[in-house]
Amino acid sequence: MSTNSFGYRRTMENQNSIVQPLLTDLYQITMAYAYWKSGKVDDVAVFDLFFRTNPFHGEFTIFAGLEECLKFLHNFKYSETDIDYLKQTLPATIEPEFFEYLEGLTCKDIVLSAVEEGSVVFPRVPLLRVEGPLIIAQLLETILLTLVNFASLMATNAARYRMVAGKSVSLLEFGLRRAQGPDGGLSASKYAYVGGFDGTSNVLAGKMFNIPVKGTHAHSYVTSFSTLDEIKCVTLRHADTQAKCNLLELALEWRTRLSSILDVSPEEASDGELAALTSYAIAFPSGFMALVDTYDVKRSGLLNFCAVALGLNDCGYRAIGIRIDSGDLAYLSVLARDTFQHVAEAYHLPWFAKLTIVASNDINEETILSLHEQGHSIDCFGIGTHLVTCQKQPALGCVYKLVEINGQPRIKLSHDVGKVTIPGHKEAYRLFGADGHALIDLLQRSSEAAPSIGQKVLCRHPFQESKRAYVIPSRVEKLFKVYWKDGHICTPLKPLSEVRERVQATLKTLRQDIKRSLNPTPYKVAVSDDLYAFIHDLWLQNAPIGELS
């Protein structure tokens, strides 16, 4: 288990206290009693957890939440107070022996197989396969779904932002204040990082998950100052000589000198803003990142920032950059970059031209694409609401379906073919083409031999007879690994940083047309010829036969 610098250990005990057996739907408990009453205590079931449609009108999904699922299995245990509550809540006709049965339940007999966390995944391919006693496997349904659904949706959303932003632009998650409560906010910070974001404003997420924490200041800090007289301390020790520097005097001198270069009169610039930026720079001379749009970016914010930044330079420090939180982000970022370049040339300070420009203000995927089209000079996007609430699509829609009981396959039928389940105990494989890209995901019955490199495989659409193709894989990847067996983890978990790396690595295996934002090409998921025949034989066995008269 890994440990960060604050002693946080990735252990099974370190679990959100809200995640417990009673965090479930009532019908899971009532079904458990009905199973128990029906004598199904020794029945063995197989459940698949999967989704039917990729989110955000895209053609891929990122699987996340596995570690939290394993923590839940490890800690699954009804407490005395849980049992007392259930006795008060369930009908009085419930037999006392059932509560004794619940008290003794653990996940020691459960086997959980899963796709590796951080992998790119596709509809109908199970993310989790849960095998074990029917009652306990049923009781796990709701919590496994809630742990996987939002985590995977959030990681996918973040990965999409990462792709549209490009490699050269940093992404920061600023969404805690807009998230669906504290648990949603913490999960959003964690899985935004998994999906490819570079940092968060969420301090607790930084401590718990070892995510870089970033931030500037709010408009309220700027508006809290009205005049230069409000600065109580104007001096700063020089970084090298430790001599006292009057940063306010230096900033005022620079503001006058800069006015001709920037073609802005010092009288137009806000003294209150200069006071705020000066005081903030004195507090954080080595990390001076300033918000410049409180009043007017062009007529006040940039002039005041540059004046303070050059004053800091005189004191042996280099400013970090600016944040713009409103207005025409493309135009203002270009204006800021041009301003920094003019100052750099005028005073022979090459580093000044490369100051960081951060943009925020309700940014979404479409905003970033539009800014790319317009041409911008933004180095970093701070993204909040649209990221953490997944406004474009607020739910992934994973389901948990029984596919086998006591060795006998089970199928759910529907007039909506998309809701028909793929029965039985299955394995999943990813087949790669000659160009090295992932070509197709193949589901097979577990009794079948695995596909072999260089050997022709017949891949079939699970429900459309005419859709079929032969594939000769250049590489075969088995997707399921057993993560939980005999009451403990049997495949080591990777630290969050490696899960994050896996996201980008697996995305690289997809062709670009599958990942594009507009009209992406669907990725194919198929079944083997044997599984196809198995599905349709079972379908015919279970579908009622109508009668015409």
C-alpha cells in the first residue's frame, strides 16, 4: 500500500463512513428476506455490472471506482445498530432468525472479477463480475452501482476535457462549491484527476489522494481594498540579499513607467486593485497568481498586475501569472500575452513573456473547442460546474443483472432488444488489429478457449444475425482479472497516479475517429459464434409462444 507525505495509507480501512451495508435500496433487504424464506441461502449466483450506452454522445467510457468497491467488500458487515434499525423498519412478520443470518454475513465467499481500473471500456462488456452466494451478491448491487456509476462518468468527462484541451494546456478542477454535496465534490476531485486533470482546488482531496492543490484568490479579496492606504504592511525582504523592499513604492513607480508601453493611464487603473495585488504579492511573493478581471482587464487589471510583478522582480521574485474569470476569454488572453511580451522586450525579461494565463468562467467542452478555433493564449483552464456535475449527461446508467444461478444461465428478455442481457459466465477479450489499435471487444463463454494471436476469430453482433466478421488479432488482451477472492484482495491495487496513467495509455490504443467529439465512430463489441448460438437458444426457450385465433 502506498503512503503520501501526510501519512495517508491506501488501506481497506480508509473508507468513506457513508459507504456501508445500509446505503442501499430497501428492496435489496426485502429480496434478501424472500430469498432466505424461500430456502435460497445456498444458491450461487453470477451477476454482471455493465452499461448499455456510452455517455456524452461519445463512443468510449473510462472505468473507475474499483478500489472503493473492494474497500466495501472488505468492510461489509451489519452492525448492531444496523440490525436494530432493520428490526424497527421491516414488517413485524420478519422472522428473528433472518436478522441473525444478516449479522453473520461477510463477503468471504464472494469472487469479484473486474476490468483494470482506468481502462477504456464499452457497452455490454461487464466492468465487474460478481460470483457467490445469491443473497450476499444481491445485497451488493446498489452500492457497487453507486460506487462505479459516478466514478466512471466523472473520469470519462475529465478524459474528454483532457483530449479537447490538448497536451500543452493544464487543467484544474475548481468544482467543489458546485458539486452535489461534499461526497460528490470529493469524488469529483479524485476522478477528475484520474481522467487527466492536473490539480484541484479541493484541499481535502489533495490530502487524501495526493493530488496537486492549486488556487489563486477570489474577487472578494480585490474588492475588500478601496485605497492604497489600506495596506498595513508594504515591505518585503529581498529573496537574495534579505534587504527590505517597499513593494508598494516599486509597484507605483512601475505603473507610471508601464503606462506608456501599455497605452493605459495610471489614473484609469483602480488603486484598490493595486492595493489588493500588492498585499497578496507580499503574502505570496514566490506564488503570485492574480485575478485581473475584477474591474477591467485592459484598463486596470493587466497594468496593476504587471506593475506588481515587476516590483516583485526587483525584490528577487518571479510572478506566476494571472487568472481571467469573465469576458471574451480568447481576446483577453491574447491581449494579456501581447502585454507580457511587450514588457519582456522592453525590459529584457524573457521569462515575463511566458507568464501563465489561467481562464475560468463556466467552461465546458464546447467552450474549449470554440477557443481553439478563435485562437487563444490560455495555458490553463480552471473548470468547475460542467465538469463535476457532468451537466452534459448526469448519469452513466450502469446496471447489475443476474446472468447465472447454480450453474444455469439466466436471460432477461425485453421488447427493447437493447435491454436483453447476455447470459452466462463469460470472459472478455480485446483484439488488436495490425496497426496496433484496439479493433473489437469479444465476449465468450468461459468454457471456450481464449482467442489466439494470428488465428482467425468469428465475431458476431449479439442480436443481429447478418452482422459478423472474421478478425485475425495481432494482440489479445484478457480484460477480466480476479481482484477479490477468499475474503481478501488477490490482485494488487495500483496507486492513483498509475490509474491516471492507465487512462491515457488505454485511450492511445483507440483510433482517433472513435475519440473525436463530433460524430465519433462506434467501437465494436461482439460475441463469439458459440455465445451467439447460446444466447438465441436460451431466448427461444424463455420467450412465450403466442397463439393466433
